[in-house]
Amino acid sequence: MKKISMAVMMAAFLVMSFCPAVFALGAADLPALRDGAPVAVTCTGSSVKLRAEPGQSAATVTLLAKKETVFAVGQKSLGEPYPWVQVTTERGFRGWMYAQYVSFTEKDTAPLGRFKALFESSVLFDDIAWQKALGQRGKKRAMTDEEKNVTGYGLYTLVFDNGLAIVCEADSFNSASLKTPGASVAGLKVGDKESVLTAFSKNMNSIGWQGGYKNGEGQWISYMKDAFIMKEYGEPRPGRSFGVRCSKGRIKELWWCIHLID
């Protein structure tokens, strides 16, 4: 058997001591969960049932794929070997999954990981996902002149009880906006002081969205950098945007959209 040098042993100790944990953690390690403060977790099983209520006999809402990311917002124990975890999905489904199939890392529970989870679980770029998340189909109406000027290519608007307005084009998502006082998304609320945007912008930049806030307007862009885009255009292209508009030192509108590839 080869001897392990003291230097190698010390290096291994330092890595274990000071590097963030990247190994999988289970539901027993989850922090306190509540709506508005989700944790991104990974489904470790194939075709795992997302149920309407905690318990093996509850109705199935949908099936979760292996390695699918979902957002944990609650937890309940029924005296079984594992608790049940309440989650929302990127497709707008909400329900309970058995914690035996939940995995995450310490990075997911760090402040930036929690911010990313809150943003991705609340800013949905899909009208069908919003209908599922809100439990409403939305009321269809004609686009306003303002919406026509902003989007340029929408066909109609869906309006929901919370004030969310989604502009659709050819039965698909174009853009969305919230103007109702008190309405919130991504941890921001209509009516918040614009000073909250300093920390928000820093977090957005840290999770890969480029942009910032200045003179009452804020916009952050997520760029597409996949192989097709780079081959076709030779540079990243705007894929999605999230923005804010302020008036008199307070947020008056939150909006987000999908960019056309021109």
C-alpha cells in the first residue's frame, strides 16, 4: 500500500473544511420553508408523483422527471420514514412530493441560491404556467395602445384577478406586467421604495442577468449562448428580460418578456 504524504492529507483536509458542500443533502437538512422563500431542490426519482395533498392516497397532480428542478415552499410529517415536501414547478404546478426523492446542496440554501429560487419560481415566462399557478384561465381582452407600443407583435391580453396582464402572440407568451399596488413577483412589490433595487440588481447580476437600474427604469437581460445561437449569430442574443418602472421614488410597474430572435 502506498503511503499518503502529509501534504496530500493536509490539502484534502483544507478542501473539506473550506469549500462549500457540493454533495447531495436530503429533506431532513432543509431549512424552514414558507411561501415567498423557496429552496430549489432536485427530484431524484423517475416519474415521481406530485400529489394534491400530502399522503400516498392523494390525487396525482402531475409526474416529476428525474433531475427536474422544483421549488420547495413547505414541509409536513405524517409519521412516515420521510416527510412530504410542498413544491411548485417551473410549469406552474403546485403539490406535495415524498421527500425520499428530494435532493439539494448547500449552495441552494445560501442567500444567492434562495434569491435565484425566488426569482425562477415566481417569474414565469409561459401563459399556461401562469394559469396553473393562479388557478385561473384569465380574461381575454384587446391589447391597449400602450401594450401595442411596448410589444409590437401581440394579439391579445389575458388579465388575472391579481392584476397580472399577459400579452400573448399566436397563443403563446409574449410579455407580462404587474401594476396593482401590493402585487409582487421576484421578491419585489408594486409600491416598494426604489432603494430596494440596489440589492436586487446586485443579485440579478450575480445569477447571470446583465443590466441595472437608473433614472426610474431598470432592465436585466438573460442572454442565449447555446451552440445554435453562437453559430448563427456569432455572439449571445437577448433571450428574456425583467424590468421595473418607478415614479416618485417607488416601484409602479414590474414587467418581463421574451425576446424575438431577429
